[in-house]
Amino acid sequence: MNVSSPPAPVALTVEGVSKAFPQRGKPVLAVLDHISLQVAAGEFVSVVGPSGSGKSTLLSIIAGLDDPTEGSIALEGDPNAPRLGQIGYMPQRDLLLPWRNALDNALAGIQVQGVPRREARQRAHALFEQFGLADFERSYPHELSGGMRQRVAFARTVLAARNLMLLDEPFGALDALTRLAMQRWLLDIWGQLGKAAILVTHDPEEALLLADHVYVFSARPARVVLSLDVALPRPRQTEIVGSPVFARLKGRLLRALLTGQDIPLEALALQEQEASQEVAL
Amino acid sequence: MKLLRAVGRTCARVWPPVLLLALLLAGWQLYVQAGNIDPLILPAPLRIITASIASRSTFAAHIGTTLYETLVGLAAALAFGMLTATIIDLSPFLGRAIYPLLVASQAIPIVAIAPLLIFSFGFGLLPKVIVVTLICFFPITVSMADGLRATDPELIKLYRTFGASELVIFWRVRLPHALPSFFSGLRIAATYAVVGAFLGEYVSAIYGLGILFSYEEHSFRTDLAFGDVIITALLSIALFALVSVIERIALPWYYAGRERDWHEAKPSARRRRALHKHSQGADQPVTIPTEPPHELSTPRKETL
């Protein structure tokens, strides 16, 4: 477990994954329709889609909680690798245990995975330092604000993750201001963590701001409508959302999200041209 | 200073029921004296107290047995109840098999079964312990099984992603989660336990408050019989209080979180009035008293 190998170039490969749920007295409910995506080691990938489009189902399958009806998932190139206990999973709610203090809560995952207590504590300690939580190690969840609880939950995820983290709308339950602060914070610390992540969100701006690559899903059953490289330099500041490059990317992303198909800007310009010509005629 | 405040708070909580009780007792005393009622039919409170104090050595000789039976029965109920709850929780099949039997066991009139137990198990401690256990295990089982079932499924999912086994999830997540509910059941069981022992002794025994009550009743010492009942009740209350104290010590996180929430959800009358005046737009500036938060709860730490 402690043998440190150089990180594999590919953290995760999802290949043609479909998921359908049988329903009593109704036709099967198709949720995912041949989803394929790839996450490079250390890469931050966002998945955006309408609510109910099966994004969380995909994360459950990747985490190993559920099996796909069709398709395969390879962790670091190995489709047979066990995934439970390897991937950090962060749900929308912080789900901190009220009877444990912040530090012990962050240790919840790594403890189950059998890392010796002393080593686990040292790692958690360092992470708390880095996350600005050093003074709150002994605080109980009910004493912490929403943003801080979410940071403790994030520390728990980072500690439990070997190379990959799944973030299921981690800021969805926070108020707008706290969410902004959390996004800014995540941008700041992301580079130092060295772990790949998949962020599920329905906020296009959040997806672009944080990610190196964005996948846009259609409504149920989810297909990949758009796979978009976010060629924005790092380190990023939240102010980047005001730049023209960002606006262009966001426009394309929103169009894909709303129409369910990718319309490149050039094609759109062409269409508009044709339309104006028709009017002229 | 801290101690002083704690004492003050306890007094504030205790005086309303004490006052009410004093009023009721005074009314009773007055009624008996004014009506010149035969103490055989209804003894006055003062008479009950003086008579009971006079025969305190008798009570002392019997109280130990009752307490012993209560505690042994409660311990047995605790072990049996927790085990049953765990089985119900871990195996849905066994749960379905056991649950109806549990409910049926509570449908049996204990008063009827107590003499039958004497037939089967003799005049010793065993039949009384069985009665106590029979009465007490049910609330413990049900409350604990409910508590285990009420664990947040999302939390279980999270622990599964850590690679946790069912056993680890049970031990680390579900059991602690079930404790507040479990203690609610235990508090109910604690109040029933003394009554169970009393009932078992009343049917037949050599020592115990139950059989003592029977003697006093048959020798027309209504005042002592009342004293006996009061002592039994005090025993019940003491046991209830003991469980509550253990609960407070065992679950500080539960009370700390809850008191903060209650403090916000239900402000005191003084604070409520001030808030109301403030919202009405009073001419003069109103100072809203900020209450010192409850000792157990510290204010939320805010950063960001």
C-alpha cells in the first residue's frame, strides 16, 4: 500500500458505460447512454448536465457502488482494478459524524482503509494546515460554519483518495457567497494536491472555472454532448470569468447544455449569415 | 462562578414542579383535616411522612431486594434488547420472524403472568427478574432497532466508498447514530423496571417493597402503604435520573448540537419580546438582550 509508484498517465477511463434501472410495471429507465470519458492523472474534469441527467449515477458507478449495465471502467488502465476504497468520494452534504471532532472526521476514510493511525494523523495534520483549518482540529461539526464543514469533508476526501476524487456537487448546498469563497479556495489549493478529480455540477461557470476539461451531458438518458478543453492558464483567479475567452467557452457550453447538441461558434455565425441573407432576399 | 450558574440553572428548572407539588400536597392535607377523614381511608401527607420515618428500618430491610431485582432485570433486558435489535437490523429475514413475537410478548398481561412465573420458577429472585426483563426489553429493542434503521443512507454509501465492511459500518456509523434513540428507550425501561420488580414481589416474595406493601395493606396501615408507594416512585425517578445523567455523559455531541439549535429555534420570552418590539419599529432603539449561549454549546466559528 505504501509502495509509491509514479502516477499513471491515465487516472480513469470510462468506456461506453450505460445504465438502466428496471422499474416495476414500466419500461426500464435508461439513465446513462454509452458514456465515454477520460481523466488524465492530476487532471480536473467537470461534468455538467441538466438535473436528473444521471451525473450522480455515473459517479456512483465510478466509485464502485454500482455496476454499469454495459461498458467498462478502468482505474489507471486496469478495468479489473477494485475501486471501492481507492477513490475519494465527496457527496453534496458534508456528512460529518457529529460525535467526532474535525480531525477525526477527516480521518474517517483513511482509517477504514487501514493506514496506521500515526501516519494518518500526520497526513491529516498537514492537510489541515494547508486548508486553513489548523485551529479547528478539535472543533466539533456543530461548532463549524457551512464552508468550514465542507473543507473538512474535502480533507476527508483527499485523504481517502489514492489518485482520484469524485466531487458530487460539493458546493451545491452552500449559499452563493460561501460557494464563491469555496471555489476560490479550491482553485488556490488544487495545484498542490496532485490528484485527479471529477466534479459534477449544474453550474457552467463553476465547471469552467475549476476544470481542465468539461463534459456536457444531455438530459436523461445522458449522452456526452460536448467534450471541451478549457485552455485557460493556471494558476487561475476567479476574476477570469470576466474575460472574453471565458465568455466564449461559456457560450458554447450553455448552447450545448440548452440545445443538447454542440454548435461551434463558426457554425452559428454561418447560420446567422444565412438567416440574414434569407431576410435580405 | 461556573458552578454557581449551574446551580442557579438547576434551581430555575426545578422550582415550577416543586411549587406545584407543594400546592397539591397542601390541598390534600387541608382536605383530610377539614373533612375529618379516617386515616384508614385516606391518610394525610404529614401522617404518611411521620409514620414512614418511624418505620424506616422496615423499609430499609426491603428496599435492597427490590433494587437488586430491578437492576439485574434491567441489565438482562439491556443485553437481550440490544442483541435482539442487532439481529433484527442485520438480518431482515430474522427481523420479520422476531418482530411479531416481540409485539405479542407485550400483549401478554404481566399481572396475569406473574403468578404463573412463580409456579414455574419458585419463590426466589428469578421470577421477579423475569418480570422486569419482560417489561423492559421491549422499549430498548424497539428504540435501538429504530435508531439503527434511521442512519442516513448517504452516510452508509460514503463509508462503502471507503471500502468499509458491513461490520465496520455498523460499529463506526450506525451504532453511534442509534445511541440517542437507544437512550430514549432505556429511559422508558428504567421507569418501568422498578414497577416490574414491585409487581413480581406483590404476588409472592419474602423481601421487597412489593410484598411489604401487601403486608401493610392487609394490616390496614394505609399510611405505611402510601409511604411504600412513594419510596417505590422515588426509586423509579432516581433510576430515570441516573440514566439521563449517563446519557449526558455518553453523548455530549448530541446535546451540544441540540441545545444550540433549540436556543435559536425557541428564544426565551424576554428575548422574544425584545425581538418583537424591534420588528414593530419602536420609536426608541431597543437593545435586544444577547443571551449567553448554553454552557455546553459554543457559538459557531465563522471564517471565510
